[in-house]
Amino acid sequence: MSEQNEKELEKSEILGKVLFSGSDIIKRVSELGREITGNYKGKDLLMVSILRGGVIFLSDLIKEIDLPLSIDFMSISSYGINGASTGVVRITKDLDESIEGKDVLIVEDIIDTGLTISYLLRNLRSRFPKSLEICTLLDRDIRRISDISIKYIGFKIGESYIVGYGLDYKQRFRNLKSIYELKPDMVTKDIESLKSSSSI
Ligand code: PRP
């Protein structure tokens, strides 16, 4: 989205403050790319992204990795309660290639409770990759339920609802260059309306 249109949205009732600007993100993604390049020299690197939010991060990250690599995608549907995942996950699109013997790096936009990634780790481990690591742009560990170890983290974040750079609110805002907090009023109103509609 253009800078001008992002600024207009900032003035609206929807977007709150910028948490990470487009340039903060570009800088961090390039640092992560350099770190990954250093650690995967001579390996058979396969980067696996989880649709949909992780794709924006993946597409910027791979351009910063100075090594041969391949990419593959999975789509999952997780059963949530009031927007929070429960860890009950169903694969709706599986990987196209085998990961056996490969150095697999899962690329996520955000890890929150950790339930989704725990399921994926269990599932992918059973396919005998040579190594399996996680790279997430955002790590919200205050709501973590599963004990997981994340090798590459872009930024740590707190409780707020966020959108942009792949993260959506009702499927919108994924194309913003920066990551924004959603205005709390907006979220509260929505949660209230969800509660009243589900009690009918
Ligand atoms: C996000 C993110 C992770 C999951 C993390 O996906 O991409 O897959 O939530 O949450 P957890 O750690 O609490 O399990 P989301 O369900 O928002 O789908 P999307 O990528 O299509 O937006």
C-alpha cells in the first residue's frame, strides 16, 4: 500500500500507533537473512511458509539469503475460540515436496500461544528432516502455552492486536508495509458484537 494511503488509515478509527515501521522491518529481515546465510552454508535449505500471513515475510526474507534454497507451503486451519487458537489443527494444503534429509526452516509471521507451531513441529518431525528450526518475525511469548524453542526471532511483542506486513484483521491490512496496533476501541466493539451475535 502507498505511504499516503497508510497515513490516511492511521488517521482513521482503525489503526493505532506504528509498532514497527516498514524500514525497521526491512532492516531486521536483512539481519535475519545474513544470520541464516551464515548458518546454512553447504546445507540443503528448504524454507516452509504457513499460509497465509507468513508469505509476505518469507518473500522478503529469501531475497536476503545468499544461498541456494527452495520454498514450499502449507495451509492449515486451526480451530479457534474467540480468536485464540486451541491447537486443534487440520492440514488443508500439504507440502508439495518430501522434506526427508533436508534442512527445514519454518517461516511464520507470528507465534503466539505456540499451539500451531507445536503441531507443525510434531507433524514435520515425523517426516525425517535432517534438521528443523523456526524463524518467526514476531514472538508474543506472554500467551505461550507450548514450550518451544525458536531459533530466529524478528521482534518480541506484547499483548496488543496488530495488523500489517502479512498480519490481518478480518483478512484486511496484510498489504501494509508497517505493523500497526489496532485501536483498542475497534477491537472491543468487535468482540462485543461477536459475543452478542453468538448468544442469540
Ligand atoms: C497466525 C500465525 C500462526 C498462528 C500462531 O495464523 O500465522 O500460524 O496464528 O498462533 P498460535 O501460536 O497461537 O497458534 P492465523 O491463524 O492468523 O492465519 P493467517 O496466517 O492466515 O492470518
